[in-house]
Amino acid sequence: MWRRVASLSSSISSSFLAQTASRLNTWESLTTGIAQQAKGVIAPKEKTPFITFVLGGPGSGKGTQCIKIVETFGFAHLSAGDLLRREIASKSADGAMILNTIKEGKIVPSQVTVKLIQKEMELSDNHKFLIDGFPRTEENRVSFEQIIGVEPNVVLFFDCPEEEMVKRVLNRNEGRVDDNLETIKKRLTVFQALSLPVINYYSEKGKLYTIKAIGTEDEIFEQVRPIFAAFETVG
Ligand SMILES: Nc1ncnc2c1ncn2[C@@H]1O[C@H](COP(=O)(O)OP(=O)(O)O)[C@@H](O)[C@H]1O
Ligand SMILES: O=c1ccn([C@@H]2O[C@H](COP(=O)(O)OP(=O)(O)O)[C@@H](O)[C@H]2O)c(=O)[nH]1
Ligand SMILES: [Mg+2]
């Protein structure tokens, strides 16, 4: 956990601090609380974070492929939808609002989702994060950048035909309140209107990797594998 390095920070030489200053900037907002504990010295994390956003319509196979990426490349998997469902289950203050939003296929306010993601990142021992199903709107994206203070290294887009996504969601069988035809239709409209602009943004930034999300799970993973393999080689 990156908290533990806070106590070491006072013994780190100033030249080391100078060398790592730009890296630390990326962690500044995430580490603010910890930095304050360390007598005003910003606590370095052991490694620069490597962030992947995993995007795609409902049922495009994001979660399924994330499991394979975790197994093969050792990322921490943070599913925004799972974090929100956990809030509902824990009967937190936001639980009822989140449940209604999910049933309607709408998007939960950015601050709520970003706070949950931030907490998970802080608690993780890992520095490689797969953020699954987020950001879903431009507002989500900007909010993450402002609150967390970092941008993704890689953005995966699972590109899947609508009729295939509908078929998969209706067969998902996980007892989800949003896996019904009425909600999925709303979700597809929200995806087109609000999520595609985020995907286009990262395409223009040269960070987008588009995966043709039809075929078997293994066939799809063979498109995903080389993307991360290339980053492993670079170091
Ligand atoms: N390549 C695939 N072919 C057929 N079904 C798939 C494929 N990948 C995932 N599924 C199934 O489709 C459903 C939706 O997949 P999931 O990973 O939950 O998608 P998402 O997280 O994008 O909504 C699940 O029931 C999953 O088992
Ligand atoms: O950043 C997020 C992620 C999810 N959701 C809500 O949670 C639902 C389910 O998201 P999840 O990623 O679990 O769905 P999937 O795409 O995997 O079917 C979405 O339709 C939204 O209502 C949200 O508001 N913000
Ligand atoms: Mg999912």
C-alpha cells in the first residue's frame, strides 16, 4: 500500500525528490491527505500509476475481458458499476439514489463515482489499474482528471453491435435490476449520446485502442493481449 512510504519521505535526498518531482505531481491530489501526515512532505508512491479505462456499451464484454487482463497482466480491477452496486447493498446514504439511477439507465453524479474509485485506488497495493465502465460522460472524465489528478495511459473500447449487446445483457443472468429490455434500450441511448463523445475524445488524443468485440472471449482477448504486452516491454 502506498501509505506505508509516507514515513520514508523525510529521509529521501533532495536530488531524488527533484528527479521524481514530475512523477509525484500525478499523485498529488490522490495523496493529499497522506502528504499532510508526512509533515508537509509529499509522500512518493513506489511506482508511477498506469491507468487503463475500459469502455464500451452495455454487454460489450468489458467485465469479461477485465478478468482476463487481470489474470495475464496483474492489474487491479475497479468496476465502477460494481462499486455503485456495493453502495446500494451497504445501504449507504446514496444507495437509493444510485439504485434509481441504475434502473433508469442514467449516469450517477460524477462526484459519487469518482470518490468510490479514489478510495479503491488509495487502498490498493497495485499501481496498475483497470477502471471498468468509467468514464461514461465527458463530465465523468473531467471530474476524474480534476479529483484524481491523472489521465489514463490506455483507453480500451469494446466495439460491439447493438443487437449482440442486447442479446448478451438479456442472457447475463446475474439478477441485475438493469438487465431488462426497457432499461437496456435507455442505456443504449445514453451510450450513444454521452459515452461516445468520451471515446472520440481519447481517439483524438491517440490513446484509444478499439477492439472488435465479437467472437469468442478468447478470440477477443487475442486483440487485447498485444496492447498490454507492448507496454510491458517498454517497462
Ligand atoms: N465474447 C462473448 N461472446 C458471448 N458472450 C459473451 C462474450 N463476452 C462476454 N459475454 C457474456 O455477455 C454478458 C455481458 O458481458 P460483460 O462482461 O458483463 O459485459 P459488460 O461488462 O461490458 O456489460 C455476460 O453474460 C458474459 O458472460
Ligand atoms: O461510472 C459509472 C458506471 C456505472 N454507472 C451506472 O451503473 C450502471 C451499470 O454499469 P456497469 O458498468 O456495471 O454496466 P455494464 O456496462 O457492465 O453492463 C450504468 O448503466 C449506470 O447507471 C454510472 O452511473 N456511472
Ligand atoms: Mg460490466
